[in-house]
Amino acid sequence: MAQGLIEVERKFVPGPETEERLQELGGTLEHRVTFRDSYYDTPELNLMRTDYWLRQRENSGWELKCPGTAGVSGPHTEYLELTAEPAIVAQLYKVLGAEVPGAEGVAAVLGPLGLQEVASFVTNRSAWKLVLSRADQEEPPLRVDLDTADFGYAVGEIEALVREEAEVPAALEKINKLGSMLGVLAQERAPAKLIVYLQRFRPQDYQRLLEVHSSREKPEGTNDADSSLG
């Protein structure tokens, strides 16, 4: 697989005092931003059903989230993030079992690979960063994104980016520690915006994902089979 960063993340339901608590913990508000995300898949959801998530973010480019190595269990997810278009295209070829001769960018392979837009929505985000150990100047900060989608769903995410699989347990420990400081229950799970969008507006696609993942580890931090994928 092409080189990329490993994203370790945990989603939670933010409360009215979450931002105030982040400030108390020494967090820094980096920015507030509004953007549109569009997700692409085949009509049969061949990407999502195998836990791959192809997204184009407005003014930011393409990203493909690839499933990470199964490791420590819990209410978190782990993905390899690909943002370079050649790497994304190569992985799409691998997952979908096809190749488009001469294609250099993601847009060029959408049609030939049968990929179409399956979701598009606008998010208002406040993006925070926080270092748990102020004594360690070299410790990379955790990121906390607080999102509200234009269809009325709000979700928070604590994220750490690492380069090696061996770094994942330590990152997860920091994520869980910060979650506890923010009042997140130990096993709390919150579905991702995309999954809630599918549940509300494309229920047949949502049910298809639910059925596929009902007998194995759920994608994107899912809940039990009878509740929301996440």
C-alpha cells in the first residue's frame, strides 16, 4: 500500500460545555471553517462495504481512508489516510479490481471505475489542538474537531496522526485520556456524519452497510448492529 499517515480517532457526542472544557485544558482554537464534503462509491458501495471511504473536500482535494491493521479493540477507529492522487488511484485500482490506462487523477477514474457521488453535505467545524503533557515540547498535539452538519447532526472527534503501527497504542492511550477529561464515557460511540446522512437520506444504502458489517468489526466506530453505524 502506498505510504500514508495512520489516523487514530475516536468520535463522541459533544456537549454545550465541550469548548469551554478544551480551553480549561489548555487547548487552542485553530480556526472555525465551513466546507462541503462529497463522498463517492459504486452503486453497490464496493468501497464502503470493504471499509474504504473516498472523499472530495471543497478546496482541499481528495482523500481515501483505508482500513488500518486490526489491533487494540474499543470505541476507536484506525485508518491509513491517502491524499496524494496517484496513491489514491492505485489503491482504487486494487480494491475495485480494475485499471484505467493513462489515468493520472482521481476525477479521471470516477466514470471508468463506476464511482458516483453518494453523499454531499456542508459542515461547520471548530478545530482545536491540545498537548496533554505541557512539559514535553516535542509531543505532537492531539486534534479535536467539533462538527455540525447542515442536516442537523453534531459530532466531535479526537484524532492523532502517527507514521508507524507501533505508535498506535500510545496514541490511543492519549486519545482516551483526553476523552475522559472531556467527560466522554469509556465505551461511548458516536456515528460519523456520513453514516447518519445515509441512514436519514439513503436508508437502503445504510441497511446494506449494516448487513455487511453485522458479523465483523464495524467501520468508522460503529455501534451495535441494531443502532447507528458510525
